[in-house]
Amino acid sequence: MAKTLCIDTVCAGALWRAAWRRPAVLWHVEPLSTSGARWLAGFRGFGLLRAEVRQVPVQMGEVRDARGALQYRALLQDARRLCEAIRQEQLERHPLVLGMAAIWAPRRTAFYLEKLSELELRRECLRVGLAAWMASREDSNEATLLIRRPRWQRELDAYAAAHGVRLLTYRAWPQPARWFRLIRRAAAGAGRIVARVGSIRPKQAGITASQGAPRPVIALRYWHRSLSLDPLDRSEFFWLDRSITRQADVLLYSPDGPISAEEPVRRQLKTEGITLLDGGPRLSGRALRHAARLAARIAGLVLAEWRKGSAVALSDVTALLRLAVADGKWRDFFSAHRVRVHVSAFNYQPTDVALTMALESLHGVSIGYDYSISGLLMCPMAARSAGEHVQVVFSPYFERLWRHIGAPVDRFVPAGYLYDGAFERLRQSERVTGLRRQLGDRGAKFILCFFDENSSDALWDRYASNAAAARDYEMLLQWVLDDPVLGLIIKVKQSKTFFGRFSKLRPLIEQTERTGRCRLLMDCEAVVGRIFPAEAALAADLCVGKLSGSTAAFEARLAGMPTLLIDTEGFTDHPLRALGQRAVFDGWEALRQAVARYRAGDRSIGGWEPLLGEMEPFQDGRAAERMRSHIAGIAGIPIAAPEPAAVMAGSS
């Protein structure tokens, strides 16, 4: 009988396999679901399972090596290396990938399959690391991990064995209720499609045909940001100005649901040449016919391989069928709205590769752009890309990180930090000077700015728990109470969930705010707030950010503010460690000593040179202009030399 067994999730297949091993303790990684609880009760009721069942009590932020270094980044890099090997050795020579070459570029089809592989391998590598760490805590020679049978089992078996983990797998049991819901939903959808086939296309509130020569259409994917045209706000439209909207139609669409905008905002944007569309690609009759033609070709390729005696994995076939459906939907969407250029920062879903494929077939161009440095520095992952034709990056430094992903990007365009056009306006704005004055009037003679990061207790595969984040806040808030001349500005990243995550801190926050020397900058109107990190930074004397999520700190330093990074998680091999002991500190005690040195006159503290110049060589406030100029060139829009006013609210 095994002493302990770790399973991915409580379900019928996992419990059946676990029952045969008769463990004393059964750990499950994923939270217990309602259906899982029912299966567990059934197995216990029939005496099939007598083990003590427990939820794994830790997050990945607690999984460390013998030196105390966090394993999170190393495990992600392991997953990335496995993906690269699979792409080079198997996916690029896959018979279906090569067989569809007349329709889909093989490198993008292989990249799509790689993105799917990455989802699986990232999750399972983290689980292997978690199981190995738990076994080391129990002084066990070998950990045993039971997971649902993966697509890349051979590769994961070898990886797990190298980490001292015995990997077992189970087959998922049929779920009649789930299949019934899927069949009912599919039948309803098919009924709607049949009703539309051959009929006039339903009207959508998108781009309509114009008189005379049609204007080019630039489509933007909604990112749940502010729709403000104020140049002081972090907005969906940071790179737009009237040199674009006077000559092109701009379509902001939301494939995930309605866009959060009141009717007056919609009308204002419409007058500026921006149309909002509450929706995105859908399975119309034309999309279905296109997908059916692709599916027939895939079926023919599978049959040809079968005749040659070669088997094609069923998961690969279903994956390409999903890609065919996505291709049909995107192709229909782009055709209906006459889209020539698509611009987006977020194309995370594997089937988003079909976006680039469809636009390429229509002679359009897909453009992606950098919005953050944190993920790239942590570990470049294929999830960041849809294989866009053009990727706008901050600098050649980040282009090198992008190339580690192996995405089939045709061209990289270094432009600089894309939000730097707001820095000078913010520096002179009342929002910044007024905030500093308010804190100074209440006695603050030295103001610290802190950029927090996301945290969660609900997800096991995160490295920052709410408890760990709360300790950061407690330290900072108590620091303000202890120091009568210290001011504090906290730029909250996720305002909507802040007090839900830190409800126990509310009394301490209220006590600190009553001093008049503490301000929390929060914006609950959008998922991604409209407040630039630079706004908080420019009102302070010194900034502090987390090493694990360094984009806000990067922005503060580019805005000219001395900025420190604190590592409370243990990212000992993070690339920004190259900044040295004048900028990166292990723990709050070391950082407080550095702040004291800075307040005493040591201005070497908080510098990022010379690495900053490599990360952003432009530093001229014109990055968005370069991006706009490049997009205009692709769209065939003649524009004059860049104007100082980079957004519509600032132009005449």
C-alpha cells in the first residue's frame, strides 16, 4: 500500500485508479468540485476508498529548492524546453501540418499545436515540481503523481522520472450529463445556423460600407481598458490620433461579451471615427461552409495516413478541426467588416492563431504589441503570441526574448516603451502635483510609491498568495504610522478585488489614511485601470516595485524616478538581478536600509543604468508615434510627420 498519492483532480477516473493503490493519504491539487465530491462520497460509500483525502495546502510560491530559491520560473523554463523539442522533432514534420500547407502556413499550424502542448506541459511540469517538493518534505524517496492521460505522455514520463516522481495516468470516464449539455447546445446552435444559411446576413453594429472608395478598416481587440480619449489616461486608444481616424475606420470589438461603455461614450467615439462592436467572430453559415471544406481535407489526410499504416493522434485531429472552425469564423468576421489590419496585445487562446491565418488569406496583416515586461522576463511563453505578422517590441533586448518563443512572427519592430508619451503630460498635470501637495500638507516630507502585484489563494499554480501580499501591505502601512514625515502612495493593480483579498487589512488601512499621508490609487471602472503607474511614481520621491512583476517599476524608472525592486518570493535567477544591490533587495529589511541611505543623500540607490538603456534605447516619449506610423504604413494611410499630440483629445 502506498503511503501517499497525489492526484491532479478528484474525479471518477482518478479515484478508480487510486483505489487500486490503496494510499493512506490522497492529496488532490485542484479544488474539490461538486461532481468530484459526489464521486468521492460514492467511492467511500461502497468501501472502495478508505484514504484520508486532503487538498494540497500550498501554492507554487512555497515550492523551493535546497538553496531556498523559488522553483516556479525553473519549472516554466522546463516546460518551454519540452515544447521547443516537441515542435522541432515532431510538430514541424507532422503529416497533417504538412498536408494542410496549401491552405495554412506550416509554421503557424505547428505553432498552434505547440501552444496547445504548452498549456498541457506547463500545468504538468508545475504539478511534477509540486509533487517532488511534497515528497521531499515527507522524507520520501519517490513521489507518485496521478494525472489524466496527457497527449505528451512519453515526454512527461521522462521529465517526471528525472525529478524523482513516478507518473501514473488514468483515462477520463464518460460524463453523461456533460455530454447531454454539449449535444443540446450543439443542436440549438446548428438550428440557428441552418436558419441563417442562404439568408441575408444579420446586421451587426460594425463598419458599414461607405460612399465612394472604401476606407481601410483597422480592428482592435477590446482589452477591458478605459475607453477614454484623455491623454492622461491609460486607454485602449493610446496610439491613435486623428491622422489615422480621418482616413480609416477603427473597429473596437469584444469577442468575450459587451464592451463596458455607456451610450454617450459610444456616440463620442463614433464621432471620432471609432465604432464599438459588442461581439466578435461567430459561426455563421459562411463560416460553417468554410470550416466544413477544411474538415473534409483534414479527414482525407487522416485517411491517407491510415492507408499508409501510420496513426494520427485523435487529439491532433480534433485540434485541427477546432482550428478549422476558428479559421472560418475569423475569415467571415474580417470579410464582413472589411478589416485590413488587426491590432491586439492579447491573443492568448491557441485558436487565436487562426486570426492570423484568416487575415493572411484575405491579404491583411495582424499586428501584436508589447504591453508588459514581467512575463517575458519571467519566462517567454508561446501563450503571448498568435503568430502575428508584425510584433511591436520595446527594443532589440525584448526582441531576443521573443525569439526564444519561436513564434512565426514575420517582422519585429522596436518602438520603445509604448506608454512613454504620457510621461511629460503627467509630470505637469494637477493630478500629480495636486497629489504630492495633499500629502505634503499633512506632513509628508518624503514620499514613497509602491506598486503591488496580483495575488490569489484560489489558484494553486500562482507564486503569490494573498497572505504574502498582505504582509507587504502591513509592513508599508505600519512604516507610515511609525515615521511621521513619511508619505505613501500605493498604486493598486487589481482594484476590483482589493478589499475582497485584504478585508482584514481594512482597519489598518483606514488608520493609515487618517494620517493624511497615505493614498491608495484605485480604479474600479475597468479590469485594467486607467491610472498609469507613472502617475503615482511622479508624485513620489522614490518608487518600490516587486521583482516578480516589474513592468510598473520599469515605467517609473523610464519616467525618471529612482526605483527599487523587492524580491520576497525568491527569484534568485531573475534577469533584473543584473541591476545589482543598488536596485534589487531581498526582503523588506534590506530595502528599508537602502531607503534610509537614499534619504541621507546616496543618489546611486534606485538607478538602473546601463541595463535600462539596453531595455529601452529610445526614451524620447515617441514610442506610440512610431507604432502608429508603422500601422499607418501597413494600412496604406499617408500621414504627416508625427505630431506632438499623440491622442485625439490632444489634437485639433
